[in-house]
Amino acid sequence: MQDFIRRRNIKLLQEAIEKERDQSKRLVLERLLADQQRLDISGKRAQAAED
């Protein structure tokens, strides 16, 4: 379930970045996207370690 939520968040952030024209807001969205992507990678590693 967490993987689904992270992937959905990543998709939504990517869409928001494409639409945002304000550079400062876009930067914040890009940082949030990077955080979500790191969490996604960490989650995949943790899941692989459990398997």
C-alpha cells in the first residue's frame, strides 16, 4: 500500500511541476519529488531485504 501511495505522489508531483510557472514554487515541488523518489528507492530496498 505504501508503494502505491509513493508512486501516486511521485506522479502527482511530476504533473504539478509541469504545470507550475512560478519558479520558487516549482523548486519546492522538485525538492518534494526528490524526497518521494528517495523514499521509493529506500522502500524497494527494504522490501527486497525482507524477501
